[in-house]
Amino acid sequence: MSEKRKRIFKDALFIVPFMLVTVIVSLAMMFVVGRDVYDMMTIVKENTTSDKTMDISAYTEMQSNKYSLSYSYGDRESSVEYATYSYNAKGDNPIETLELKESRDGFEPGIYKIEWYMQQEFVSYTSNDGAENPGLYPASEQPYMCEYVRSYSWSGMLDEFGVDNDMAKGYKVLKFISAYVWDTSERENILLGLGGNPTYMYSYRLDKPGEYRKVTVTNR
């Protein structure tokens, strides 16, 4: 080996571990001082390159037949949960449940449920305070309500956030966290997972990166 190659090899032995230690320490200190996932991914992108072998399509289809999603919005000071969605396909027919904590998109707070009775699909609504009796309707009579419930599903959420298999860049964080990042016209989106399971989805406004929407994934 030439002297030049020996020097490059020795420098690499020092630089690569140093960069890894710098990233780990930076991430740890970031959370100590109250930074967030947006800051974490900014540090990761500035200090590492994306992994070309990582493909977000491993996360775009939910593997579990029973899962729930919690939707929140907030900033660095606080956050508010505004909806939860659950999917249960362990029985003969799937049951989808959306609970709205606040009025959104013309729909009142309450529990919306899609389920099957006697080989027919129905959708129901119950107010959160129980003041109204459940309204049960054939799904064919309330297609917009059914579409709205399903917009909160895993696939519906990914469609809303504009996931793009070709644009999403993958990163390994501390070797066991998978992170995918992609931009849409007004937002930067971050999908985090452990192993083959997605765990969190964040969407930050590009003009106000401290403001975000967050989806927490629970498989059970």
C-alpha cells in the first residue's frame, strides 16, 4: 500500500468514528435542550448520506391486521390530539372506527364506525357526550362519511401526506431507527420506524418548521 493510501486509511479510521460520535452526542443534547424530530433529521441529513438500499415501500402497506393511529397537531410548546382511528380485521369483516375530538372538515366531534351486519356494510355516528342516539346507515347511503373515516386509515394518511416512493430518502439513525424524509409543496414529512414497523409520522410546515402534525402508530 502506498504512503498516500495509508494516510487516507488512517484518516478514515479517525474521521468516521468521530462523525458517528458527533451525530450521537448532537442528537442526545438536542433532546436535552428541548429540540424536536425536525431538528434531529436536520442534523442527520447534514452529517450523513441517505441509504440507497432503503425503500419506503416497506412501510407504505400496513402489515398488521389490527392497528390504531393517533392524530395530533402542535408546536414546540404543546400538542393537541384531535382524532384517533382504529382498524380491526381479525374477525370475519373489518371494523373501522374514527373518533373526532373536535369539529373538522364539516364533521362534528363523535365516534364514526364502519362495520358489517348480515352481509351488509353500515356506517354509524355517536356524539362524544352520548346525547344523540347512534345513527346507523347503509354505507351506500353515506359514501362521503365512509370516505372520510377511511381518510384517517394508514393508506389514507399516506395519500394525504403525499408519500412518494421515488422521492423519499432513507436514513438509519443510531442503527436501529429507520427514517424516511420527503417534501411536498408546503411541508417536510418524516416517517420513523423500528425494524419493519412504522411508529411515528411527522409533517412540518416549511415556512414554520416548529409547527407540525403528528401521527402515532400502535400495532396490536
